[in-house]
Amino acid sequence: MTKDVSVSCTCGKVKGVIHGLSAASSNHVQCPCKGCQSYAHYLGRAADMLDEAGYSNIFQIDPVTFEIKEGLEHLACVRMTPKGPLRWYTDCCKTPLGNTLPKGGVPFLGVLPICTGYKGTDQAVVEMVGPVRAVANEKRPQTLAEKLKVWGMLAHLMRLLLWWRIRGGKSWKPFFDKDTLRPIRKPITISKAESKALAEKVV
Ligand SMILES: [Zn+2]
Ligand SMILES: [Zn+2]
């Protein structure tokens, strides 16, 4: 069953909707990586974005289904490392929206659930996008059962990516320019000093 889900930044200036969300049309994962953790601290939203172990819940969707209806002027974007993903958020109240690849083209958006009004660990998120399929980017040794979950999750994601590409072609909405596929905001880069200060908060 799919559902249209409202999106809002915390202060309400940016509003939007995710169309046709369901467990089948999304990929719910957890990410323990340093980039996701320092991003949460960069925004000052660790309590809203990270669980007790420092993991971020993220659900990956076709970006064309993520519509920004109001407050596009508050959209900002940062890269925690020079080669890291583009992390899109609102500069009015530092609400994360989602992460994309550096250029448009590949239809891929990893949404941070707090923009739907829920923390990643809330049961409401499971109701929207199903349970966590696996932990992505896990560095610690994994059991065979955990590895199997990752492979299952990756197979699901590959099927989705293929379908999104076939259905929509080259992706650009809502974060990239249609013709150049470049981001519609210049990504902020983190200074070495800032990066070091953030790294100290990472677990
Ligand atoms: Zn806001
Ligand atoms: Zn991550």
C-alpha cells in the first residue's frame, strides 16, 4: 500500500510531500558511517537523527517522488568530505531532507526521516517504509546472518534503481538542474578545523 507523506522542516518554512511511499518502493537502512554522524552534529540535530549507537535511519527513494512545494529558497547543501554525498537540508532551521550523489542522473535519494516529523527509530517510520532491511556501510565484522541481510537489501536496492531509471530516465528533480545535472545549490565544504571538531563527536 502506498501513501503520500507530508514533508516539513521543523520551523515550517519548507514544505513538501513524498508521493507514493511504501516498503516496496523504498529501501530502509541504517548507516553508522562517520559522514552521517558528523552531518548530524554539523546541523546540531544529533538527537533527532542518530540512535544511541550513533546510527542514522535512512530510507532511499526515487527523488522524483520527493516534491518541495514551499520554501525552496531555504534549500542548502553540504559535503562533509570532498568526495562525500551531497547532503541537502534547510538553512532556516537545519532540518535534513535527504542525501544524493554529487551529480544528477542516477535516481537516488536517501531521506532522513525527521523531515517527515518522525525520528528514524520511531515505529511510524516502519509503518511508512517497512522495517530496516540491513545496516549499510558497516565496518565492524558481521555475522553470516547480517551479511545475508545486506545482500538482500542490495538486491532490493538494485531492482529499485533499475526500475526508477527505466521509469524516469535521467533523474534531476528536485535537487539538480535539468540540463547540466549540476546541483541547484553550491555545496558548502567543511573546513579542516570544522571537520576535526565534528570528528571528535563521532562515536
Ligand atoms: Zn525551517
Ligand atoms: Zn552514512
